[in-house]
Amino acid sequence: MSSQQPAPVFLNLFRIRFPVAAVTSIAHRISGVLLFLFFPFLVWLLDLSLQGPDGYARAIALLQPLWVRMGLALIAWSLLHHLLSGIRFLLIDIGAGVSLRVARRTAWIVNLTGLLLGLACLWWLL
Amino acid sequence: MSGHTHGLRSWLLQRLSGVYLAIYLVYAIASVLQHGSYSYTEWHAWLVQPVMSIATAGFILAMLAHGWVGMRDVILDYVHHLGVRLMLLTLVGLMLVACGLWAVRVLLLAAG
């Protein structure tokens, strides 16, 4: 065991190589987990909203607090990023945009578009 | 199915369910945004149209499949302790099944 290379101690997060496509990929996972966690709330809202006019009014009222709207903006970003990166992965699956140059460019486009549209949702929801 | 084809089946299921979820969500969100604010009657009427009810039931089903495969992949990649892994997979499965049954009940009651 002593002949093994020592464990890396170089852990400066700003200097570790982290290609843009890795950001797209990890954000696809993080947004997917957030969407999964949001699913019960979505079903709850659907349930309330279909329980007559009173339930509908309660469902709308639940969406009013500022922190809920900020949470919804996070979910909106999750959905947008997950959708865009999902389409990118599907295209790569069928052989479109596989070259490093194009894959890097589409990764940038996905990350930035998701972020900008997410911020637009935040602005709209606040 | 043998273990050998299992991975391929999940891979395909994840993509097919993803495409369905994308089409449904883009359509549903675009219709809601285009309509603007709904009264309860309008909202209820929109969701209980047979086509919309069936499409929404399909959305729930696709969500269960997609959520299961996705969460399973994430858990298997990051959680290495066998007990914790099994516990998380069980929780994810239970939550998805519970949400699925709940949503189907909501849709059936709304369709009355």
C-alpha cells in the first residue's frame, strides 16, 4: 500500500478542472432531485385546486408568500434546466452535437439559457 | 428480463418517459400561460376534458417511471452504504407510489 500514490491534497475548488459539460450534467442531477422532491407538493396543489371553489382559493393562497414564490422560481429553474439539458442529452444519444467543440458550446447554451429563464421566472414571480 | 438487458430497458424507459413529460409540460404550461388567470370552473373544466385527464394520468405514470430511474441512478452513484442505500431506495419508491395513487384518485374524483 505504501507504494501507492499519496491521496491528492490539491483541492482548491477554483483550480480543479471542471469542464462546462460537467456543470450541465451535475445540474441535471441536482434539478432532477429537486423536481422529485417537489412532486408531492404538485400533487397536493392539484388535489386542493380540484376540491371546489374553496379548495381552489386555498391552493392559490398557498402560492402567495414570498418564500413560496422564491421556491417556485427554484423549481422553475430546475424544470427549465432539466428540460434543456435533457433535450441536449437526447440529441447526443442520437449522435447530434457529439464533437467536443459543439458539445461544449451546447453545454454553455443550456446552462446560461436555463439560468436566464430561471431568473426571468424569479422576476416574474416576485 | 435478464440482468443484462435490464440496464438498456431503464435507459430506454428514461428517454421515452422524458420525451412524454417534456411534451406534456410544454403543452400544459403554454395553455395555462396563454389562458391567463383561471376561475375554479374554468380550471376544473380544462382538466376534466377526457383528453386532458388521460394525458395527465399519462404524465403521472411517466413521472413515476422517470423519477424512479433517475433517483435510483443518483442514489446508486453517491450512496455506498448498503443499508442507507436500501432505505433511500425504499423511501423513493414508496413516495412515488403514494403520489401516483393519490394523483390518480384526485383525477378520478375530479372527473366524477
